[in-house]
Amino acid sequence: MSRSFHPSEAAEVLEQFLQEGRLSALMWDVCQQQAQAGSPELQEALLSKVVCLPDHVSNTLQGKNPPVFFPQNYFPLLGGAIMQVLQNISDSLRGGLDCSISFVSHVLGKVCVHGRQKEILGVLVPRLMDLTKSDCIWQRICWRLVECVPDRWMEAVVLGFVQRTPGADVLSRLLGNLVVKNKKAQFVVTQKLLLLQYCHTTAVLQNLLGYLALDGLRRPLLIKVLQELLETWGSSSAVKHSPPEQQQYISKAILICLSHLKEPEIESCRQELLTSMMEGVKCHLDSSLPQIRRLGMIVAESISSKINTDGPVLKFQVKYEEDDEARELKSLLVQTPPFCVVPSLPDDDRDEKADAALPLVLESDKKSHTAAPVTPQESSDAELDSDDDLIPYDMSEDRELKTKAPVYIRDCIEVLTGSEDMDKWEATVKALESLVRKNPAATREVSVELAKILLHLEEKTCIEGFVELRQRAQVAVLTTDPIPVAKYLTSQFYSLNYSLRQRMDILDVLVLAARELSYPKSHGKTKHSGAQKPCIQLLPGSDSSKDWRKIVDERIKSKTRRFAMGPSQGEPASSPNEFSSVAGHFFFPLIQHFDRPLTTFDLLGEDHFVLGRLVHTLAVLMYLAVNTVAVTAMGKALLEFVWALRFHTDSYVRQGLLSCISSLLLSVPAQHLLEDMTEELLETQSWLGDVVEKDPDGDCRRLALQNLLLMENLKKKLEPVPS
């Protein structure tokens, strides 16, 4: 701005300049100069001023700029000016005159890289969509507009178009074969937006991959993209180190790619697809996160259904939840009918195509309606020929014969170990928990033997809720005779010849029994374990880390003081915490031998899922040991355990380790923490800071931040009060 003008006066002149449409005249003049080799320095200076005008005005007027210079107003106005220049270029080309579009491309690129794609493309895309429908000159202008964008700004422009266009057909019409002609655009479309980023919507993925599928020159890139996506999907390192959101994004991209493949293309890469599917599903099923395992099953089943159209397809026996996410993933494998996907023809041609397709649908409808109608007479005859008119026996007075369950604990042992009477076996399984709780003295005589039988007990009949019945009986035995049974179970966790399922059963039973023992018992009656849901039970698809978060949130809530008026509620009668005297028997044996690989069991190797369950179990046991004598020793041992595993590659294990830190900070007295573990806590604080900044898993970052806040509260709590 000239020094002879007051800034506000200069702003008024600029405002008038914009409102009279002189911006388009300025850019059109530069386009004509470029055709005649104008000054590059002048063009660069004008480019900076045109794109950054709102910033320059705001800096000069200290934020008191007129509304026309607000970005939300200025950039749509600039978009309108660009459309006017493109119209002039179209008229010039039709008249046989030369002009250049590169200045307009530079303006578009610089605006997009400044983050204003929404404002400017909100004007350009709808106009260009209409103009390119039936005009080949406008199509060429649009293609050249994007092709002339410098490489350093190409990513922002391509992303803007992909996000703003309403379909792959429109994107194909606006960009042409840009990805074939421009290496930077090809890298952005085939690598960056698919493999390096995962924040984009499903619609963006469909636009992107549909664009690659809509032209013969671009289809080889679609095959290449699918191969690279499958390579990433089948990489055990990627599954371990990338967040679930990214893996879901890649899975969506794979399914969309498959939906665009034609039969000859599938035939040419069938074996490669099958190999990738087998590798990928193994990596996903090995994961300890339920959502990753489910993702692997859905994608593997979808790939199988696509490549085995005639033969048997893959179906998993383990059922996963059919929620909205699963339904959306499966729907991506079904492509929209072609005449809806590729409306790049002129309107008239497209209508003819649609009309030509319509009679086919009507013809098929006619056939379906006229095929062998069944008359009412025929249907009634068919009913008479069936056996449904036989008169049933009257069973209203019948009563089910019930088998009596054993009355003594030792009789239960005999039935569970040797009886061939399945009715009696079922009755025993159903009654065992209640019998154990009613006869604690008799149970203590055979507690370890009964725990052993229950640990190895297998379902003989289709008894409803067998897993829960067995687990509740195990919990009842453990709470009745905690020390010997806990010693037995913890020793068996690291023994040979146990399945992973049995080892995880041991962990679940220890946690549920510890929870029951730690809860107060009112009026001399034991709290029935069936009344509380086993919130850490390991059923398919469960995630105990969610349960852990609930536990921590409840503890933090309980430590928050609130003031309220009105009568206070009566407190439940207090009683001794029975877990306090046995906590060490539950905790220390589990933490001792985790780093010793067995012939059939390797916690630090391929059995990381069980390691994750062990870590979460230790976190809950630590939490339940609050106010016990052994809590400080438990905390110190747990901190050493966490420190040894803090860089584990599995996110589920890391979540459990961070939960251990939370339970330690909440359970060990603050004074003991700072006196006995000062150095370890400082190192832990540094590690937590790294997790918050660098861990790829969102839950790990959240838990680490929560721990840092707990540490901060701990310091404040122990600061001396100023006198």
C-alpha cells in the first residue's frame, strides 16, 4: 500500500477493486502476458498478493478489515474470478487465439496449500461439473488447470478435488488422466492418501478408487494399489504397530478395490489374492484386540467370496457381532450399477443409456410375475396331502422328570469324574456353586481336588451357560478356601500341557474371586457371585481393558469431594476386607515366571494375547489390594514388571501395562510411593511422556495422559501447606 494513502483509504480502494470484478481482469491480463513471455518476477509478486490479500489487509488494519477481506468471503469471490478467467480462456481458444492457464493454476495451488480448498473449490467444482458434461474444450481446460499446478502444491489440490466431488465419475471428468501424466499426483493418489493417511471418509476412498477404475489407462494403477494394500494388510508388523483406525481404513480400501475388479483381472491374480488373504488373516487372528480379529475375519470372508465365485467360500465358526461397522464393510464389496456410476456422457446420451437399460429390468419383472402362478385350489390340495392335519397327543398334564442333584460335596466329585448319567451330571454342574457356598467346611477338605476337577471339566451335554456355571463354581471354591486353591491355580498357570483357554480361565477366576473377597459382606451373608456379572470374563469379543477403564474411573470418582445439601444417605455396614490377608498368594506367583518360555507356552513370544490378559489381571489385583499390608511390596514388584515390558509391540499389552501404573498410583499410599520408589517413578514419568507423544494407539496415549495427571495430583497432595 502506498505511503501517501491512509491504510483505511487504501482498503476502500481495494474493496471497490474487488467488487467491480477487476480481479478477474488482472488475472486474465497475466494469462495473456504469459502467452507472450511476460516478467516471471512480476507474476510471482502478483501471485503472492492475490492469494495472501486478506492477510496483508488484516496485518495493516490490525484486524479491522472490511467483511470482503474475511477469508470466508474473499476466497469464494476469488473462485468466481477464476471462473471468469477460464471463460475468457475458453472463448479465446474457440477464437483460435493463444493464452496461458498456468497463472490460474498457480493461484489455485497456492490457495489450496494455504488450507482454503473448501472455500474456493466450493465455487469451482459445481461450475466445472456443469460445464464439462458435454463440452470437450471445457474438459481440456479443466484437465490443464490441474496439470499445470506445481508439484509442491499438487497434493492439496488433488485432495481438495477428491473431497469436494460428489462421485468417481465426476472426479474422472474433472481430473482426466492426471495420475498417469503427473508422478506427484500418482504418488498422492496411490500412496499417500491410501497408505500414509487414514483420516479420510469412506466416500473419499470410493471417489479415489472409483476414479482409478473408470479408465483403461488407470486400471493398472488400481491393481497395483490393491497389491500394496494387501501387502500392508498381511504384514504382522503393520498389524502390531498401526492403530485400529488405520487398519480399518486399509480394509475398506481393499474391499472397494475388490468391488471394481473384473473377472479376467481376478483370474490373473487369484493365487496372489489367496496367498495375501491367508497371510493377512493369520496376522489379524493373532492380535489380542477383538476389533482387529473381527476386521480380519470380515475382510478374509469378503476376499474369499470374491475369488471363489463357483466353489466353497471361507466362513469362520466364531461369530462376530453384525453391527453397523460390519455391515458397512460388507456393503463396500457390492458396486453400484455401472449406468449410475459413470455418468460422464452428455445428458442426452446418458438418458438413452438409462432408457436402454430399463426394458431389461421390466422384462425380468414380467417373467417373475408370469412364472407358474399357483391357484388357491392347488394350494389347498397341497395342504390336505400333508401330515399337518394329524391330531397331536394331549401333553398338557405331562410333567418333566427332574433328576435330583447330589447333596454332599464328595458325591459331586464322584459324579463329575465318573458318572455316565448325563442328567445327573447336568444337575450337579447347576447345583455345585450353591452347594459349595452352603458347606464351607466340607469344601475346605477337598478344595484343591475340586478346583482341579473344575479346571479340567469339559462340557458333556448341551447345557445352557456351561462356561459361566463352571466359572462361578470355581470362584465359589476359591473364595471358600483362598490360600491353598490360589496356590494351586497360580502354580498351574505356568505348568506344562495346559491350553491357552485354561490359562486364561485361571486368570479370570483369580480376578473374580479377588473382587468378591474384597467387597464388604453385610449381615453375615456372603455376597452371591451370581449377582455380579463377571466383568473380566473372557468370552469371544470381550475386552477387559474397557472394564479396567471403568474401574479406574470409579476410583477417581470416589476420590472426588462433592458438597450437597439435604439428609445424608446411610452407609452400608462395614466389615473386614478378606482379600487383604491373601492378596500376596494371588499376586506374587503370577509375576514370578512370566519370562520363562515353556515347551507349549511362551508369554514373551507368540502367546502375547495371554500376556495381555495376565497384565490386565495384575492391574486389577493391584487395585483390589488397596489398604492391605502387602500393597507396597506388590507395587514395587509390579513397577519392575512394567518396566521390563514397557516397549512391547502389542498395543493390548501396553494398555495393560499403563493400567498397572494407574492401579499402583491409586492403591499404594502416596508417602510410600515417594519414599520407596522415587527414582522408578521419575523414570516412569519420562516414559509416560514419550507414550503420550509417540504411541500409535489412541487408548495407550489416553491412559498415559491419565497417569501423568494422577502423578501430578500425587505431588500436589504431598506439598506442604503454606503457613
